[in-house]
Amino acid sequence: MASSISWLDSSSVEQRRMREILGLFTDKESREELGLGQLRDALSDALFPGTSTLHTRAKYLLFIPWVFQQVSKQGGTLAQTRSREAALIQTLKKSGVQDLGIIGAEAGSTLKTMPSSLYWSALGTYGILTNPHLSREQAISIEGAQLAQGDLDHSATILRAWRPEMPAAPEGFPHEAPGGMALTVEESTWLRERLLTTAPNTLLAHLVTQTLDKDSGAPWEDPAANTVTGAAQHTLAHARYFSETMHGAQLLYNVLIAESYEEHNLTRIVGKRDEFAGRLAEWASRYEAEKHDRDWDLDSFFALLTRTRGSQVGRSTENFVRSWAALLKTVDTRTLLIHAPARELVTARERQNKGAMARINNLPRLETWGGSSGAGRYIYRWTYVRRILIDIQDGLFNV
């Protein structure tokens, strides 16, 4: 019987997270095998509220409200928003510009999950949607409706699902989208103010006022990010230390899988043990050179995660992070490949996290190995966030 994942009465935030989880199964370097995904996601939320790995371009933060406003004016339905979103896909494809980040460019009208579903949580987070708890159906019915004030006062309040000062849709939208994904100065200025207002004291708010390096591989590798101060600076430091520290465990985990794969005489994939051993050695050299300069306060780190998540991290997960960080302080990290306690710690963590689905020394699971299991470092949605921010910055300068 095929496995399935379903949801009925989940919130938009829960639905977004479920789609992200499903999307990650298609990305071997992003899969989370050691049970640290909850920590990675909490740090991502703290750095970049409202963001998602499913977001492609900033213009969708306006495209979607425009579609819903039009349907509301016509007394339409959610099915009609889908029709307009599908029409927008075709309009953007006809623009002729390559690599636009068009959601549904391949699927077209057969797309199952429309952009409005993917961006709905962000629209609430940034206050573009006036009430973050509104469903898409409610947003259609509320926008433009009248709320009577009482028998003695015949005036009425016009209800708004969307911020009234939002830039207006261009004439002919969605069958026309002048400029495609490019933002105008007015649109960029408005979106920048939304992020500054709704995500204060975060790295996201700081970066929306900066000029970014379009080639930076992680937030701490961008010069603009390293000028941040205050609470956001501390969050960024924690995110960096967590990424750099736990990347060693991720790489060692892949070495152990590759060794187990070869020990079981499996040959479909070759050379992975040496590849991951080499990557582990490179990581160890960098880490060893810098570890004495680190001042990672793990108590402060887990307190940050608790505030962001609204609940404490699981005890077993916290213990693993603390144990791994403590181990790295006491050994030369360049010896991890043959360090028995390190190998045992990672092996035990996989077994604890995945139970019968653990891959090390599990022949059926090894036979389905794709050659990499969560070996990429954590960069906290940076590729996607950077694209959104650059869209806004380019619009401000009308590039």
C-alpha cells in the first residue's frame, strides 16, 4: 500500500511547512537525516520571517492580492482565482524572459498547488493580508463587503482583506503584466516598508535596506549581513555556528553510510566513501583553524530556539547537539574519520531519530540510497531569500 501524507483542518502555516517537507524529498542535499530540521527551520524563521523554500520572486506578493481583489469585486469564487492564476502563468511565460522563477511554468493550468497557496502565510506575516488568519475563501468574501454600524447610523464600514494602500494592479492584469517579475519603484518601496514594519530587528529587515552580493553562498558570507547589529547579529552568529558545527556530523554520517554500502557489496553507486571523506577533511581543516575563536553559548542558542518555536527543543535532539559540540572541543577534528566516539555518536543518533528506517547497516535501506543523505550545510533558505530581496532592491533603483 502506497504511503501518503494528508491534511484536513491544518492552518496555512502548517500547510506551508508540509509542502516544504515534501519538496525537500526531491533535494538530496537538503534532506534532514539526523533530526535537526526543526532547529534549522526555527533559525530560518528567526532570520527571515515569512519566507519559504517554495518562494521564487517578490512580485508574487502583489500578484496574488491583485488576483483576489479582482475576483472579490466580481463576487467570484476560489475556483475563479485559480483560473486567473493560471492565466498569469501564461502571461509571464509569453514575456520571453528566461529563468523568471515562474511557478507552474511547466505544469501550466494543470498545476495542483497555485502560487496563492504557497505565498499565503507570507502575505499574512507581512501584513499584506490584513488578518493572517483569513483563509483564501474568506479573503474573497470579505474584501469590499459592508459592515453596518447600527440602526441609528446608516453608514457602513467597508471590510478589507488587503491593505488599502497597496499599489494597484496594472490595467489588463492578469492577461497583461508589464515588466513581468520586475518591480516598479512604487511597488518595491511599498514591499520594503512592509518587511521593515512586520519583521523588525531581524536580518531580513536589515538586508532589505542593503545592497546584497548576488553570489554569496550563505547569509554570513554576504558583507551586508555582517553589518547587522543587536539581536539579529546574535541570531546570525548562532545560525552560523550551528551550520558549521553540525555540518561535520552530516558529512561523517554520509561517510558511515557509504562505508556500510560498500561493506554490503552494493555497487550501483561508487566512489562515495572517498568523496565524503574528502569533504569531511576539508571541513575539519576549516573548523580546526577557527574553533578556538568561537564563543558559542549553547544555553543562549537553545533559549533562542524556544522563543522562536514557542516550545522547547526535544531533549534527545538537544543532547545530540550538545554532545557533538562538546566532542569537537576535545579532539582534533581532522581525526574524526577514525574517531570511534564520533562515529558511534552519529550512528546512535540516526538509529534514535529514524528507528527501523535507519540506513547504516540496514541492507534494504542501503539498496535505495541515492548517494547523498543531507550532506549539504544549512544556509537557512538563503538562495530563495536573496532572490526576493534582490528583486526589491532592483526595483528601488528601477534596474
